[in-house]
Amino acid sequence: MTPERLARGQELIARYPQPQSALIPFLQYCQEQDGYVTLQAMKDAGELVGVTPGEVESIASFYTLLFKEPAGKHIIQVCRTLSCSLRGADELQSYIKRKLGIGHLESSADGRFYYEEVECLAACDRAPCLQHNLEFHYDVTPAAFDSLLEQWLTQPPQPAMPAE
């Protein structure tokens, strides 16, 4: 573990009553540094908070915004549940995949975009919904997506994980 990573880990642990509570924020930090959660990051995390590598792996695999392979700087997740589908999510999903030239669980060749269809973004009343990094967008149409994409291309991407 690098001295910088150790210092950040200790800082995170100090914020919580139990060291294990710092696991996800530490993995988020590692992902911001490396572009994804590497095997080394999982090993470091386990040592830091006192859990086995298998426990770290199971936790990292559970959370949809922790990636074990490189993902784009712009993480786009579109809801695919019934409410969103009834209000146009299928069309939106097809449009986004064509527009970005990538499919579900894929990153663009330039590393800028990652696309995923997710089960629920808890915005049934504002369907179809998408999440860009941690920002929600509601009532998204293909035209609205084009406007969002233009914004994302002209602004530096915000991290997919909140800074602690």
C-alpha cells in the first residue's frame, strides 16, 4: 500500500466507530485514483479495515458504482424497470447505445463513457430516468439526452463517487 493510500485510509477510518465502515469510501477513493477497483486496492482495503479479500470482493461486487474493470469518466446508468419502460426507456436505451456506439456494460473506446442498464433508480413518477455519475436526470427523452451529452462533453466530468 502506498503511503498516500494508507494515510487516506487512516483518515477515513477515523471518521467511523468501526474500521469496516470505511471500506466502501476507501474503495471509492482507490477507484478515483486508479480508474477502477484493482485487485491491489481490494487487498489494501482488506488489510486496512481487517477483513478478508473475499469479503472485500463480495462487497465490491455488490455495489453498482464500484467497477472491477476500467470504466469511463462519464458513468451513464438508465433505469430498465417497468415504469421507465412504459414511459420510453427502451427507446432511450437504444438511442443512447447508438449515439455512444457502446452497449450495456461497455465503455467507449476513448474511455470517456460507460453505459449500464440498471434495475431501479427510484424515480418511477419521473420516468424514464438516468443517472450520470451520481446526478439524476428525469423525464429523459432522446432530445434531452442530446442536451445532456453536449453539457457533459464541454464540462469536465465530476467523479462518480463523492469526495469524502
